[in-house]
Amino acid sequence: MKALKTILIAILMILAVTPIIAQKKDHKKKNEITALKLYEGPQLSAEQQVQITTVNEKKKYAYFIEVDGKSIPGNGLMNGAKGVLLLPGEHKIQLRFVSKGQIAIPVEPFDLFSFEAGKEYLVKFEYFHGKGSYPNNLENTSIKLWVEEKGKEGVLMEKTVNGYGISIK
């Protein structure tokens, strides 16, 4: 009887813990950033391509909506590619900035920039929600986005926009 009780307790513990472990694995998969390949042909090595990834916070993030004037498929209002793989050379990137519950706007494209093979670039941002009531708060909102090479200090290009996604200085 004691052995049967021990076995039942062990089975119940396994049944209770298994969904928690599965949920943690699913959560990790959701947070992984996979880069979308935006060039034709076979997958190239890291040394032959360019990777651009957005650095995201929990409820604030940016994702790619266009590269070189071509829309990226599969983007909704609140989600899209947070990383892209490109061939080296000049590219113009456009992102949508999202702060859940506050704003989701396309940002004017960055200027044309020459990305180098074998390098990874990061898109970072600072967001300041405008004070006041809608729509006046959009004029007072400030979103600064910039690109830097991973592992190196220094801004390669930057853009500051208001709550309408229009450049300000």
C-alpha cells in the first residue's frame, strides 16, 4: 500500500510538472529571434551575408516592414520580422515601432546605407510617450531609432520621429 501511494504521488508530480516545462519551452521559442532571409539563392554563411536585428523590450519593439522599397510579407499591425538577412551592399530599411497599448506606427525609412558582409547590425530605440490627450500627444511623442554594429560602439545612422512616424529634429 505504501509503495502504491509513492507511485501515485510520483505520477501526479510528473503530470503536474510536464505542462510547466512545455510552457517554458514554448515561451523560449516565442522569444527567439529568427532572421528572415531576404535574398534569392542558397543560404550563405554568416561571413557572406548581413544580419540586421532589432533589440526589443517586453512591450516595446520594432520590426521590419520594408527593405529596399519592397514590403516584407506576413507582417501584421503588431508583429513582423525582427531580424533580416541581406546580401552585402546598400539597403534602405523601414520599421514599424510598437509600444503595446500606446502606439503602433510605421517609421519613415532610414537613408540608404552600405552594410558590410559578415557583420551583424542592431537596431535600437528610445521611446518617450507624449503628454496630453490624443491626438496632441502624438506630436509630443519621440521615438529615436539607430543602427550600430554589434559589439562596437557608435551610431552608424539614426532617425528620430514623432508619434506619426514623421522625422523630427
